[in-house]
Amino acid sequence: MTPKETAKSIARFASEKKAEDIVVLDMRKVVNYCDYFVLCSGNTDRQARAIADHIHDKFEELNIRLRRRNGFSKADWVIVDTGDVVTHVFQKKVREFYQLEYLWQDAKPVDWEQ
């Protein structure tokens, strides 16, 4: 699976758990540590944790190992890292505070719904 396909799959997995405001950003010309970001929001810590758990479970089904998962205890900002794709699962208020889309505004959005 290419990094772009991985990012689109993660976005679809997040959508299956009713994640909101899902955005995939092409980071290849912006940073040197990953190819794509996936950003999404949940309404509560339980939903954010459920979204991240679902992504993890789906990758286990596909026999793809995740490099890192951080932030599960508080679940206001959970990071799921595949190496090529870094996924940020936020609670809405935390996403609004950090504004990663603004911070990385030079990254091109990717249409993940096709």
C-alpha cells in the first residue's frame, strides 16, 4: 500500500467511527519525517479513543504494524503513526486551539473520498 493509499484508508476508517472534519494533507514538500497527515475530530475523549482504536484494529486486520500510538490516556489529542502517515485524532476544542491546518497551510489537501 502506498503512503497516499494508507492516508486515504485511515480517513475512511476514521469516517466509519463518525469522525468529523477529516482532512488529509500531502506533507511531502513541507516536512521530511512523513508523507501525509490525517486530521480528524471526535466530540469526546471516548469518541477520539474509539476512532484511534478502530484505525489500529483495521491495520492489524491488514497485517500492517503501526510504529507508535500516543495520547490514549487523556484522548484529547491521539497520534497514530505508520511512519509515512501521521494521524492526529483530536477532540474538537483541542483541534481548534492548535490549528494544525493553519500551521501547515503550505501542505496540499488530498481528496480522500474518491
